[in-house]
Amino acid sequence: MGVFSQHHRYREPGEDANVVNVDRFGYPQRSLFTSTKVFTLHHRIEITDAEGRTVYQASTKFPSIHDKTDITDGAGRPVAHIERKLLTLHARHYVTMADGVSFELSKELFHIYKQIMNLEGLGWQLRGNIFGLNFELYDPQGGIIAVIGQKMLSIHDKYCIDIYRTEYEPIVVAILITLQHIIRDQENRAHSSYSSSSSN
């Protein structure tokens, strides 16, 4: 493992579990990997297992004011629906699972280096580091559910997610997809702000 394994916990399928994750949480029960594909009218994310089999897909239609996204499993069955709330001071997305479970993911304000996102309706919390590109998902008792690592400098927006509670896998996948949309929106806002300031 290189130096980045200490800070950036993304890994490719087939590679050993990240040393930091293993030291802190043990070996994950299951690992999934994502890659984003952008088409003219759809933004598609494929989620594969360690063997490269597609187990979930997420598709967002463009243009979409509310960033509506549908997640299906490998057989095309509905898993979750995600929508972004407009006119809010901080990122907020609504998630409805196919089994009826629903929750909101909102980002706390005034966290510069670290990001904390609350999952209202579940009592979970997503804690992240925008520089390390790592996020950890915790239950209400502080138990680890999953660890997400984003690949640096990837044009396909790749993520790895180590799942420690596989009974929550569909919800974890929905959270991962929502997180990717939040990060993408944040990057777009930062780029727009930079472009505006540069043109003045």
C-alpha cells in the first residue's frame, strides 16, 4: 500500500481492503465500486461488486430541476428514488426506498474542512473529509455501517464503498448516490463562483 492508503481510502476491485479501515473497523462484509457514465439526456452511475458484476444502477434525467434520480438493482427492480430540495441554505435531498422507508440527507453548515451530513429519519450520520475524499457512515450508537472512498483525479468519478452492515446495503447505496450528487453540486458551485470572480 502506498502513502495515499493512509489518507485516500479508495481502492480498485481485487485490491486488499484499505489498511486504515481494517485497523479501525475490521474487514468489510462486502465492497462495492461505482463509475459514472454521462450521456446527453442521462447521468448514469453503475455500482459493481468485486467481480465486476453490475448490482445496482442509478439514472438521472437531464434537465432536472430537482435532480430526480432512480436506483434499480441488477434485475431492473426499483430500489430508491432521490430528489433534491430547492431554495435551501444547505444541501438537502429526499430519499424514498422501494420498501417505503424514507429519510432526508442534509449537510450541516459551517464545517470547512470536515463535512457532517445528518440522515433525518434514520438517525445516522455521514462524516467526511473533503481533502481526504473519505466518508464514514455511523448508526445512532456510533457503530460503523460503511466507509466510502473517492478516487482522486478520475474523469469517471469513481468510488469504493466498504459495507460493514450488509442488511442495510440498499440504503447505503442510496446514500452513496446522494453523496455523489451533493459533491458534484458543490464542485459545480465552486467552479461557477471561481468563473464569476475571474471574469470581474
